[in-house]
Amino acid sequence: MTRRSCAVYATGIVCAHLLIVGIALLVAQVFQTLIQNRLKKEVTLTEGSRVFETWKNPPPPVYMQYYFFNVSNPDEFLEGGKAILTEVGPYTYREYRPRENVTFVENGTKVSAYTPKSFVFLPERSVGDPEVDLVTTINIPALAVMDKVKESFWFSSMVSVWMRSLGSGVFMTRPVNEILWGFKDPLLSSLHKFKPEVEEYFGLMYKKNGTSDGEFVFHTGEQNYLDYGKIHTWRGESTTSFWTTEESNMINGTDGSVFHPLLSREEQLYVFTSDLCRSIYMKFVKDVEIKGIPAFRFAPPRDVLASKEENPANAGFCVPSDECLGTGVLRVSVCRKGAPVVVSFPHFYLGDEKYVNAVEGLSPNQEDHETYLDINPTLGVPIRASKRAQINILVKRVAGFPITKKINETVFPIVFVNETVVIDDASAAKMNKLLLMVMLVSNFPLLLIGLGAILLIALIILIYKAQQKKTTAKEDTDYTQVKDKLEEEYTVDHKNGSYIAMSQVEGEKC
């Protein structure tokens, strides 16, 4: 057997083995199952796992941006006109949110932690100085007091006179810093003398710098990878008690910082947010890529804040039940000490047009006002996120307060918050390497099949060349036999005097 024949046979054998093994592994999904099981084991909230340390101390910087709505015509609004709003911002703060008092409970299947949040002002990312910049907006303490006493006309009338003497009206003009972090309100200070439980200070973020929302207990995901990061209890309870139905009071999903690995586009992701005192869900929107990392974008659909007529499942969030609001807004007075606070997406994005048209200066759009999460589906890690919410106050006529008699009921925008995070470069580089390794291992059978296909092509070429050479050799052999025959005939003819005639001719010429 020639060397060429050996090469052909060897290539054929190796090619066959590669194709058979590669296809068998691909069909059986051996390596895919292997890597999936490995991820399910590694992506857990346990000591020594790949994600535990980053869960306790998230490396990517989180930024909190505040955009205030300044009212330019407060007197006109009090006379029954539309408020004209101008968006002022952002005022940006760096947010720090490490996990503290991390403790494993229930035989290590769950982990409890507190997440205190601290904020540091970033002037280079802001439009001005919050200590100096003034904003005219709704006087939230005054509206809260009005709402508290509205059931008694006589008491309301007394409080109305009292408010006028203090110079406390429907609107206030104060520095951004005070509205955010707190100021001593004259009306609340007066009430504090008679009711010590009433806080003298008010601020949208009062007592929220350096504090947490209470203890959360999370599933580690060790028993079931689908439970990874899900909230088991908040403040010692597995459900809330703010709403009117069992479904509405359920604490579903994670806190938004982690999700289980191996996500699919068909999933509906749940996130519990203590700011809303409820869980919301998100659906797949599109595929995106951030710093070379593939991700699925999930965002809350319109149904999340739809009216009970549009989405009957939301009936439990209508409190009180006889004062239901429309689509795109959620009254959270039940978890805001009774204050008439209404939450929505910025500029009433995904909400009814009546809320947008009730004031001037709003222009909702998806790019600036959508809340979304970009999550790597393999690891379940958020790569980029933007949590956007707007705080509003329900302003309407209140019996006993003449100053409100001409006001048209309005869900009045105060401020919208944009909490953003994008994976840092160092973490992105590590994740890209990890994802590359996962891809190579998962696709190993395809590599075998590809190599087998290359060898198959080489085998075909070798066989073709061998066949071509064989054909050429046969032609050469046939030509040699004819030549020998001619030579033999020539010899015989020569012996018999075949060339005598030629000699005779030559002789005749002479």
C-alpha cells in the first residue's frame, strides 16, 4: 500500500470519527448540559461562588439623577388654569449601596442583608448648585395636612385659618437641596407641638441618606437555580399588607440586582421595589449589546400601571376602592403615611393622555422615560439598567380650604428620578472572558463537526487526485504497448527488405 493510499484511509477514518462523535454530542447536548449544570452551581449566593462578593459590594457605579418640575404660573393654576411646568435638572448623586449584616439563615438556603444607600453630590454631572437653585412646586406638607383633615369641615376651616397665619399655601419655593433632603416646615412644626409623633421636617429623601429599607431575606439559589436572588421576606414578612387582594400583596421576584442564569426571551421577570411598595413585572423587548456583552432588554409593559378596567388584575392596587385612578399612575398613600402621593413613569409615559394634557410642558417618550433592564441571559447579570419613576401629588378641591375652590383636579408632577448603572470596564472584560469560555465549551461538538467537515473536504480532494493519477497512469500504459508493437513491426519489415525499394529508387536516381 502506497503512502498516498495510507493518507486517504487515515483521513477517512479520522473524519468519520469526528463527524460521528460531534453529531452524537450535539444531539445528546452533553456539553450544553455540562455547562448549564456548572452555571447553576456557580451562580448562587453562597460563600466562594463567583457572584457572591460582587453581590455584597457591586463594583459598577450607580447614579441617581433628579429632574424637578418648576411651576412658572402658580397663581393661574389656583384660579383654575393649567400649570406651566419647566423641567430642571439633572442634579446627580453617586449612590453607594453595599450589603451589610449579611447572614446565612435556614441551613444556608437563604441569606439576609440590609442595603443602606448613601448619596454624594456630583457637580460635574449636574446643571447647577442644589444649595442655591430654587424650585417652585407643590407644598407637599400642606397638601398632606389638608388631606388628613378633609373629613371634618369645621376642623378643615380651623386649619385653613391657621395655615394662612403661617403663610403656608398650596405652593412653595425652596432650594433643591431642601426639597430633597429636608427642611423644617412651619406647619409641621406647629402640629408637632400638639402631636409629637408628627415629624417637623419634610423632604422627598429625608432620612434616606445612609439608611436602608429594612431587612431583606433572599433565596441563595442553591436548591433551585430559578429561585436565585428572589426575595423571601421583607421586614420579616413574606407579603405586604398595603393593598386589598392577596395577589397585589405578594412579594414576587428579586430586588432587581440579580436574576437567575439561563434566561429566555419568553420569561416574565418580577422585581419588588419598596419605593412602590409592590412588585412589578417586565417583558422582553429586544436584543442589545453593551461593551461587547450580549443582553436581553426587559421593560415593564403598559399593563403594569393600567387601570382596573384595562387590567382587572390591578384592582387590588386601587386604594381607596372608590377613588381609582386611570392608566399610568399608582396611588401609594397607603405606604406614605397617608400623603396624597401618586407614582408614575416620567412625563406619564405609558399613561392616559388626560394626565399629560392636564399640565403644560410634558412630552413622554420611550428613549428618555422608559424603565428597562439589560440582562446577560447566560449569567442573569444586569449589564445596564435605568429605573425611572416620577413622584406626583394629587391636587384637588378640599372642603374648608377656600384657596382650593377653583383648582381643577390634577395629578401634579413634582420630580422624576433616573437611577442608572452600567457595568464597569474591568467587570465587562472579566465577563467577556467567562462568556467566551462558556461559548467554547458549549459549542465543542460543533468544533468537532467543523473539523470533521474540513477533513471530509480534504478526503474528497485526496480521492479525486488519486483517481486522477490512476487514470493518467492507465493512459501512459496503453501508449507504451502501442509503441512497442510498432517497433516490433519495424524490425520485422526491415529484415524482409522493406527498404530495398527505397534503395532501388535511390539507385535509379544515380
